Amino acid sequence: MIATLKPDCTLAEKAAIIRHIESHGLRVHVGDSGERPVVSIIGSPGPDLADELGGLDGVESVSLHAPSYPLVSLGSQPGPSVVKVRDVLVGSGPVVVMAGPCSVESAQQLEAVSDGVAASGAVMLRGGAFKPRTSPYSFQGLGLEGLELLRANGDRTGLGVVSECVAPEDIDLMVDYVDMMQIGARNMQKFRLLQAVGEQPKPVLLKRGLMSTIEEFLLAAEHAMAAGNPRADMCERGVRPFDSATRSTLDISAVPVLKERTHLPVLIDPSHAAGKRSLVPRLAAAGVAAGADGLLIEVHNDPEVALSDGPQSLTLEGFKETMGMIEAVAEAVGRSVARLG
């Protein structure tokens, strides 16, 4: 339920409206939709609340058909959100490129990749320190050592750091090392984890689950925002396919669909969608053309010996060539690619 307030609604009237809603055991989010302030009701309002709100001073109208994700909904504010990650603005217009290895494997590997992606134009460094793997015998990441390496290389190159959080108990450790918390596809509906990252101050990068609907994706973001964190980004990474030609099927239509439903920045992960490095450049370019605010691309200095996701990781030279394609497509559709400094 959403109550649209009159343009001349006073602070006293607005406070009375909020108190009335909260007296029903509900939460509120006050936003702005165009010229009208709006109050989104969070929870399960009773059938009489709409009539009660409609009779209060300052209320212009009440909608019963509001989205089930009021904080994430595009209608909760007049325009798109811009999420600041260190010195990088995600959602401000220029395409933000986050690049790096699937897993942090060693100091030498991460230094080589960090230098390479920074030189080619990436503005953020991605890398896994904790890796949720399908097999318990696969490489699980370096943990704290991986975080230390990410932070050191981020500071050395000026790149912001994004890394995946897989458990609530890791957050207190990670918050000192990363600039953005990533929630992976396998954990998109791990609600205690979403609440925990919503309670910490760093921006959140939420990936769409392999078999999740757009509605479920938006509600997952709502979980994090309802816990108190307003700085969330959504990342389409491909859904489970019925064909083995690609690792996943990149739902490129998810970009404009999400843009119609949420004010949050929308990114794509062409690496996980493709599963093959030869497909990554064109999928990345498609994301730019579709309006994605950013790209999350896996890059390795020697993919043939990578401990995870080597087949989908670009070489350093391949990433440089991909950045050239991205810049050309961005220019063709009237956009630009974000740069540091």
C-alpha cells in the first residue's frame, strides 16, 4: 500500500500520518515520486487502513496495488539511485566495469591481474576470498589472506574492491577489507544473510539466482534494504538453461525490465552467463547496449591454470580488447565508460 501526500502536506501532517501507520504495527518508508511525497507501508496492512489514511489531513490518495517491494520500487523516488563505492558512482550514467579473477589464488596472480585490468580501464577489482563451490573438494578460497591481498592491491591501484560474502559470520571480518559486499546467485534467497548485509554500511551487489524470477530478485533486494542498507545494486548473471551451449542463459531483457521496476543500478555478469571466454565480449557489449549500469567480468593472467572458472575468464589481452568493444558500443548508443580520476 502506498499513500500519496498532497504537495502542501505539512511536516506535522506527515508526522501524524506516519504515527497512524506505525500504530498498526507497520513500518513506513517516506520517499518522493515526482512532485508528490509518498509513504510506502511495509508489512501486511489490514483492510480498513486505506480508508483511515484517506481521511487524514495531507493525504491525496491511497493505492492498494503497490508493489510488494516498496523500498526497491521505482515509484518510491523520482529517479534512479546512484550508489557510491569508494570514488566510483554506479548508476550515474557511465558504464562501471568491475574486473578480476573468480578466486584470489596468490599474491603474484592478483598483482598481475590488478595491474592489467586497471591499465585497461576497469574501476573496481573483483575477486573471491570465500568461494561457495558445488563440490566440497573444489578450491574454497584463501579466506582472510585473500581479503588482505584484495585490499592491498585495491589500495595500490586505486581500484575499489568487491568480494562475495557467503555467511553472516564473515561480515565483521570482510567489512574492513572490501568496498562492496557481493551476494552470489546461490545465496540470493538466503534471507538471514541478506538481512545481515543490510545491517552493515558497505554497498551490496546482489546477483540473481539461477532459477529466480524477476519478482523474487526484487524481493531479495528488498530484504537487504528493509534491514537498513539503501545502497544496493542488482546483477543479472544468467539463468539456468535447457541447452548446454552456454553455462547459463543471459536474460538481457532483465536489464530494461528491472529499469522499469526499480530505481537501483542494474549490472550484468557476462562471464557466468557465457561460461566460455569467446562469448564474453559480445555479451558484455549487449549489456551496455541494453542499458546496464555496469559489468562484472572475470579476468585471469593464466586462465588455463585457474583454480576456478578458468574457461570463462578472459586473458589480460582479451580484457583489453573487450574494453575497446565496450567503449565503441557505449559511444554508439550515446553512453560512456567510467574511468578513475
